[in-house]
Amino acid sequence: MTVLFIGFGSIAQKHKNALLQLYPEAALFALRSKKDASSISGVTNIYEWSALPSHVDFAVVATPTFLHMESLNILLRKKIPVMLEKPIAASLDGLDAFSERINAEHAFVYIACNLRFLPVLQFLKKFITEKKPVINEVNIYCGSFLPSWRLGIDFRKNYSALAEMGGGVHLDLFHELDYAYWLFGLPQQSQVIKRNVSSLKINAVDYAMYLWEYKKFTAAITLNYYRPVAKRSIEIIFEEDVWNANILTNEIKNSKNEIIFSNQQYQIANTYFDQMKYVTDCLQNKQRPLLNTFGTSLKILKLCLS
């Protein structure tokens, strides 16, 4: 197994760790933008596309969002399968054409939204799909503290805080929009508020509130960068009960505080392994991924950027 990494920050490191659990002998390469880039254990740094090995099984694109399409375009030309970090881009320019090209060429492009592999969300997906319960309201919340995301780095100089580099809470926390679509489908209408007036004093969006209107209920999705104590949850108000799903603890409780589902030993970090297994299994079986496709993620991005 030969794998190319484009961009090697904290997320790429997680993908690398997951890959090596599956393929300990994998040959790993990283295309670096700077000649003085730090060395990475077990990874060969290269600095030009011409230095690629003769065969690459797939590439992991984990650059800042605004650079994604540049790398994807080159990889498509080289017929290299792609695992692309979410979201696919910071703007919609040219993405419909990319989607048509990917389908026309039957290219392998998987969008990395690892939370779909989280057991608590998979439980909800199975329950909603099979039981088809009556839902009256959904409230999704994800708040965390941007200054603590990357210790030792001035958070205001990192791409997450810079709109011009594709930063913003609506793009960084794209997972919430992704799994809302996965669980409940495409809304009939969407309304959104985006602001950056908090005490963080950054120029990227630090608060976003989406209202997704479905035929028989409304889903509210709230995202922010400034919550000192992290919270990641889904409240579903059914016809006769209320479920609260805690994404951080992998647990669901009802209105009587009874446990509906719990798997607290499973950590979000484990989703990177499960996701990588899905991707590599698709490659080994010579199948394009059915989960997290470019076309599906584009639909969600259009709602995200609306």
C-alpha cells in the first residue's frame, strides 16, 4: 500500500495512525510546500509532483480548505483515488463541473466525514430509518473553544480564524450539517445566520445558526467557536418522548434520564480507524464509495454556504 498525503497537520496525523493500524508496512509520502518542512516519522517528504512514486494507491488531501480543489484537480488528472477532508471547498465556484467530471470519469473520491462512523449516530440512523418515528423538532448543538484547539499556536493566525483561507465555524464544524443530512435528509428550505461579533475578535464566522425546514418538523443547528466547555449534542423531540444524544460521550438518554444507548468506551478517535477501513476496503474491492460522495457533500456545502 502506497499512500500520498497532501497537507500534514493534526488531521492528517490521525489518518496516518489509522492507516498504519491496518497496513503497518504501508509506504507513506507527504507532498510538502516548504523545503524546511519538519520530518515525519515513517513518512518520506517530497516537494514536487514529479517526485511521486510510480504507483500511488490513494491520496489523502488534508490541506486548508481553500486549497482542496487545486490538489483534487491534479489527482484526478493522474487517476489517483482521493480521500478528501471535509468540506470539499470554501466556495461553490466550479464545483458542479467537478462533480460532473468525477461521475463521468468514474473517479474514486471519498469525502472524510468520520462522525458517520460514531456508534451513537449509527444507532440513531438505524432507529430513524427502520422505525420511522414521528419527529416534531430537532436541535443540534456544537460549541467548542477555538483558542484551545491547537496549543502553542496563535489561534487568530491559524486558517480556522481566517475567512480568506476558508476558515469559519460553519466550515470547520461541517460534521453537524453532514450528519443532519444523513439522519434526516435534504431539507425543503434552509435559513441561516452567520456572525463574528464574539470576544474572539476573528474575521471568520464564529457563530452560525441554521434552520432546516422539513415537511413535518424543523431542525435547528447551532455552531460556535467560543464555548469554554465543549458541548456536542442532538435533541430529538418525538411525538411521545425526548431523546438527548451526547456526541462526546456516545450516549443517548430519554426524558426520564433512562439510557437508550451507550458505548462510552468508544472514542471519537476510533472513527478514523473505521473510516479508513471503509475507504481501503472500497479500494481493495475496486468499488467507488457509496458513503460520503462528492455529489452528496456538494449538496450539503450548498446549504452550508447559503
